[in-house]
Amino acid sequence: MLNKSRKPRKSFLMLTALMVALVAVLAACGGNNGNGSNSSPSASPSGSASPSASPSESASAAPSDAASDLKEYELTLFLPGTPPKDEQKVEAEINKHLKEKINATLDINFIDWGQWDNKMNMAIASRDPMDIIFTAQWNGHSANVAKGAFLLLNDPNGKHGNLLEQYGQDILSSLPEAFLKGAKIDGFNYGVPANKELAEQGGIVYRTDIAEELGLTEQIQAVKTIADLEPILATVKEKKPDMIPIFMRDGENFNAHYFAKYDYLGDSTIDGVILKDGTETKVMARYEHPRYMETLNITRDFFKKGYINSDAATTQLGVNDAMKKGDVFMVVSPLKPGKDAELANATGLAGKLGQVAMTERTVATSDTAGSMLGISSTSGDPARAMMLINLLHSDKYLNNLINFGIEGDHYSRSGEIITPTDNTANYSIGAAWMLGSQFLNYVWNTEAPDKWEQFKQFNTDAHNSPGLGFTFNAEPVKSQVSAMNNTRKQYDPGLDTGSIDPSKAEEYYNKLKANGLDKVIAEKQTQLDAFLAGN
């Protein structure tokens, strides 16, 4: 169970057509800044702030008839991240607004990234009461669906009816159809995807001030391969011995799905992949792809040379928290337009970070489900939970309040541009990519004013994974998946961060096979082949 030391504050033509449709819808979405205009009369009460509405105008809107008919309810939201100092202050403002909207209050539960998997797995297994939970394909979504952790959101014959149709009309009107379609498992959604960039690209984010000081700027900007980083990291280690040349952790390294381009066909905790940047549809274990061992070997070399933090396999720090400490030169990161500025504002390093893309831009089904909010099967009020998620996709005031804090306190604003204040660091959660529609977000003064137009362009001409449109259903092999996941936890952190010798990879592979890897891959292949034959 969750242990809280304080009261928590809580056939390829079709696939190509899908992408063409996606870009068109994204353009339409970006054109109105993602501000939903159609609302459900029963669950999306009137009074959502327009892009130019002030907080006071939005917060003072009269309660809707729908809100007044609802019994007060406290919603819980579980997110990975460090609890911010001003969490309770911001929650108080959120709750004033939600009382007006849906007669609810919100208890945000931040769980440090290093503890997220263990604590949430325990909470799910214990059937703890929870309402809304962050979930993603790279964070065990398919496996958790197989465990019954999340409610089915669009089943008209389900216990709670079609929650999306009833209480998520703003989601349906503003979120590109490809997101919900791509995130489906056997035709149904178990999470609402965030409305954000779709294409995926791996690369690095680095300290531009340090690079300039050491004369490394041009060299860094010319980087194309992992090996190109070696002389740069060597210089940082020599000239800045108190800095970590490159910070890594489990899930954030050169073998991460966004960098190595493995398409797990749904859930990146379940081995059996095709390559996002390839054309083949034969499902194979990562170990059988040459890039896997190549990556392990060079990462091990970096680790032995002291370029990588010595606690990479075990650290509980998330990337944001590591950067906040000020002693990290570089991190491996999924990129998008303005990722460097976004990360800089979340870590107190405004104007001091840059990014370099090192992989091809790709689109896989998993990218549609790379950030979602699911409704727990233990929720006491699933309808109210969907109402809140709907507001995060339509209510500009609420979306920016939960993401950036209180205007005039945690930031100042001029139109759509916001500027940090002396108190910004006390509410800097870096979670905009998790919470509803990013097209509702204000833009920091250190970011490109046309950030959202850049997002649309970023999705254009990306390479489609040969498995685009398919999501693996783990239910037929859930016992094998569970056993393999335990083995994965034993080996992945050490191997992927260079902390243990790559020779252990063969041992790891053999254990996975002993725990059912061949059966899982056969099931993935069967399902994928059936999908491709039907499309």
C-alpha cells in the first residue's frame, strides 16, 4: 500500500492514411490553441476560461447546474515527481475552481520517480482507493490493464457506461482521433492520452554555459552518434571534476525506447520488439538486435571511464531533480521542439540548456500512449474523474494553474507569454506533458513564441513504425509477462546504465527465455500478423 508520511496533497496504406489524418487534425487543434469548444451538458460545466480570460474571470464564473446537482467528492490524482513546496497553496486555488465546476476537490499525490513503480505496483495489487493515475506504454500500461488496474473508458455496455462519451466531450472534440485510436487495447481505451507532440526523437540536453566555457559548443552541436560524445565527456570530466558528465538512470539511457528505437508494440516493459526506424515486422528479443549489444558495450565503456554517475543503476533521482542539483552536464532525453527550454524552466536553469537530436524522428502506436491519465478500477466516482480529465483538455485556467501555479505568484503573464518570478521554483512540477492538452499551456519567455506551430511541424515527415496502429494485448500471456518483468527489474538497470558488464546480457536473455519469452514473442507475432493482414 502507499505509505504516506504526511497527508498527501494530495497494410501500410491505411497506416499512412492514419498519419495524414493525424497531421491534419493536429493542425486544426493547434489552430485554436487546443481550446475545446463543445462541452457535455452533464459533465463539462460552463465557464471554462478562454485563451485570454484572466484567472479571476474564470474562477468567479457561476456554478453550473451540473455542478450544483453533484454531491461533493474529493478526487485523488497520482503523478510521478517530487512534491513541490507550494503544493498545498496551489491545490487550494485548484479546489476553489473545481468546486465551481464539478463540485469536487483535488488531492494530488506526487511520488518520486525512483519510488513510482514500486509504490504504484503495490497500491494496484492492494486495491487501494485511487481515482486518476498517470500511465504510459513505457510504464507498464498494458500489463496493468491485464491486471484490471484501469477502468474501460468507452464501453457503452460497461458498468459505468461510455465515460468518454458521457463526460469527455471536450476530449473527443479537441484530441486528434489518432491518439485515442492508437492507445486502444482490443478496441477500447483504458487511458486518455495527453494532447502533445506525437513524433519521437532521442538525443541529449546539455549545459550550454559549461559547453561555452570549455569550448565545446561546436563539437556538441555536430554530434551524430553515441561514440561522438566520448571526447566531449572526457573533457568535462577532466576540466570539471565535480560535475557528472552524463547522468543516467533506469529508463533514461541510450537503450531507452526513444533513443534505441525499439517498438515494443504497446508496452515497453514487455520484451519482443520491432524497430521503429526500420521496415521489418518480425518480432524479436532486443538481445537479437545488434544495436542492443553495441549500445551496452559503449555505455559500459563510458561508465568505466567515470563519465556516468556511479549510482546510475539505483538512483532514485528523476532527470529533473538531477538537473536541479546543478552538477550534471548532460542527460539523455526524448526530444521535441523546445524541450531544452522546457526542462530549463523546470529546473531553475533558464537560458542554460541546449538540445541535440541524435536519432530519426519516428511515430509508433506507443507514442500515442506515451502519456495518459487512467481512471483506477477502485475509483469511488469514475464519472467525476472523467470530468476532471475533460477539464484538463478544455479549461485553460485550470490547466495552467495545475501546471505552473498561481499567476502573480509563481509566474507573471503578458498574453500567452509567462515569465518566472522569485517564487517559481516553489511550484515547478515539469508535468505539462502529462496533464491534458499542452496546446492550452502558456509559453515561457525563454521558449519560442511559436512553440505550438513547431510541434505541428515536428510531426511532419516522421518515419512510421511498421507496426503503427497495433497495440499488443498481454492478457493471453500475463503470467509469463509477470515473471519476465521480475527478471527485467533484476538486469535492465545495471546493463542499460553500464553499471554491470555486458556479458551478463546473455544470462539475462536465457532467464527471460526460461520465464516464457518465446511464448510472449509468438503471441505478439500472431497478433501483429493478424492486424497487418486486416489492414
